[in-house]
Amino acid sequence: MARVIAVTNQKGGVGKTTTCVNLAASLAATKRRVLLVDMDPQGNATMGSGVDKSGLELSGYDLLTKRATAAEVIVHAEASGFDIMPSNGDLTAAEVALMNEIGREHRLRLAINSVRDNYDYVLIDCPPSLSLLTVNALSAADSVLIPMQCEYYALEGLAALMNTVEQIKETVNPDLEIEGILRTMYDPRNSLTLDVSGQLTEYFGEKVYRAVIPRNVRLAEAPSYGMPALKYDKASKGAIAYLALAGEMVRRHRAEKTSAEVAV
């Protein structure tokens, strides 16, 4: 059964969608079965995976409003090597349509559960705001991966996000946990980067990934070609960094599974 991970940060511009697309491609490269769920109406994860958001027959909107099943909405992103539940601007209308619906915050969870056995990993790209779409993502997830830049304002945003996670645990998903903290746009020559990185490690400990994502031109260029960096330039620092993240994630999960089996 898949591990469902919501990739979120209420602060925009931290590399959230970049992380979703490139981590999905890197996990797929390790022979894992991966589904990427685009829950952002901007549809950037959809386009960055090589799927035309303007030409969709079915999208996340149809899924959340029960016009289509997850199996009907999912398409294979051939250029990227994984499956995707695509979205576009129509997704904004889903929030309005669900406003008075009972159980509206669980629509995505039910949809993912119907296909969960088909995958090893499900990654959810969340919008950069606490909307009904984000609540659906956090309700569906086992854990939260938080990409963030090592700068002062990012720490304030992280505190707000942690409060949100606690609220979700208290109301709709008591099993939600922190998957990990990913340092993005990392520049070790910057003293502030090192200071903030140190604070993160002090507070979150092993939850902070050892892998860091550097500022990289290839990472920025790849989405305009509709592919992850691994397909665009597999030798780039960005592609190598996300492969390292995928490897670290898989090793963590393998260790957790072993520990659980020993405990039993």
C-alpha cells in the first residue's frame, strides 16, 4: 500500500511544485510506482510533468465533485515516468461546489484510497494557502513533507504551518505526521543559510533531510520543456540532489518498516 505524502508550505516560492515533480521522477527512477496528485489550481505540476492542463478531458475538479473516479482521471506522464492526477483552473470551482457538502474535506482521501494499492508512493502538490484543497490533501496524507528556504521569514512561515498540521490532527486526520523538512535553494556560502539550517536541525533533528536542493539553472529550465530535471539533464546538480533525496526517503521508510516488524 502506498505511502501518501502531502508536499506543502503556506509560503509560496519555496520549490514545492519543483520538489513534487522531481521527487516523483526520482522515486520512479528507483523502480517505485508513483502517483503525483496536482491539487493546485495553477496546474504547474501537471504542466511540469509533460501533461497539457488546457487539454484535459478530466481533472481534479471532476474527481472532487464525483463526476469521475480516480482511475478515470489519472493519466500516465510518459515523459516523466509516473502517473499523475492532473488539474487546472477548474479546480478553483471545486471549492465552491463543495462548500455545503457533508464530508467535503475527505473527498480526496476516498479517491486516493480507491487506487492506493496500485502505488508505492503518492505525492500531493498543495496550493500555497490553507484552502479546502489543502485540507483535503492533509486529510488524505500519512505525512507532510515541507520544502523551505533557509531564510528568516521561512521560519515564521514554518511555525504557522506547524500550527495548521496540529489543527488538522485534532479535527480530520489524527495520524498525520511530519515526513521531513527539505532545505531548498540552498547556498552554503550564505551565513544566514547556515544559521537557519542549524536551527532547523536543532529543533527537528532527524526529520531534516541530509539531502539539500541547491539553486540550479537546470531545475528552473526543465518545467518549460514539460519534464523533470532528471529527464532534461540527468547530470545537473538539481537532478542529482533529488535522486539523493529519493534514496534517503526510501532508506528511511525501509528502516521504519524493519523497526516495526522487529517490535512485533
